[in-house]
Amino acid sequence: MNAGESRMLKIQDRKNRDHENAVSPVVGVMLMLVVTIIIAAIVSAFSGGMVGGNNQRTPTLAMDVKITNSTTNPAGLTFTAMVQSISDPIPTKNLQLKTSWAKNATNYGGGNSTVGVPYGFGPGITGDIAMTSPYNPNQNFGNYTLKQGTGLVAEPSSISTILGTSYTSLGVGDVVTVRVIYTPTGRTVFQKDVAITEA
């Protein structure tokens, strides 16, 4: 083999090595790209709450709530509420209405309504709607849906469900904290301190 042929073989050998080296970076880049995509998907799943979390959305609710007393004794207490705004209609079976109040260290109470009272009227209730007792079963809390304009009422005969059995201690000027909890997420969607007023 002469010097020229030897030189040609060396050049050819160098070209083959360069060609082989060019394949390796392409494969490396592809592998890094695949790993990056997998990591991004995992991070996205965790941050989106899809892995082991509660991805249930909590609605928003605004209500005008009043507790009035039409007599000189607590037997005349009435609870009324009107839905002013709501992000999505909410079935009352997915809600808890809780109240709490305290006059002093030994005189306190509250109620927890999940079914029955308060009765509903207006949008979100199906069938015949009565504004006073006797109410039809579709008006029982738990059987109707809160929508814009839905009203809620608990009259003196059913007010103990809303305020608790010791409600007779309450009078005009006392403050009751009213909370509505969305049970699928356990979050409070409405809370307000309501002063009892004279009717």
C-alpha cells in the first residue's frame, strides 16, 4: 500500500467516525426531550389536582339574610334569606346551613340544617309553591336547588332547626353567625353575622 492509499484510508476512516458521532447527539436530544415531556406531564397533573386531590370546584354564593322578631318574646323569630348571586345552581342536598350565637359564656347555641328547614320558594323549587305552611315536600331543604332569586324561610314553628333549641334566649339586637357549607368540598361558601331586628 502506498502513501496515497494509506492517506485515503485514514481520511475515509475519519469520515466514518464523524458520521457515527453525529448519530449519538441526535439520540441524546430525543431522550432528553422525552424525559422533559414526561416530567412536565407529572408536574401538570400534581399542580392541577388530578393526582390524589379533590378537583371539585367550590361554587360562590351571596345572600341577603334576615332574622326578625315580630313579638316581644322569641316565639316570634323568623329566618329569611334571598339568593342575590350564585356562580352555579347548587342542590341544597349538597349544603349545610349552620348557625352559632353567644350572649355570654353560659348562654349560647346554634343549629345545623341539612334536611327539611329552611323551606324554599321561587326559582329552583318544582311543583306547587306555598309561601306559608303547609309546605310541599319539594320545598324541604335538601329537595330544592339554590338559584338566583331563590328564597328560604323558617317560621317561628320551625326556627329551632335553624337557631337550636335554646333560641328562646335570643332577642332584638343579638347577633347570629350564619354559615353555608358546600359539603362536597367542605368549604364555606357563605358567612355573615346577622343582627336580629324587630319586624
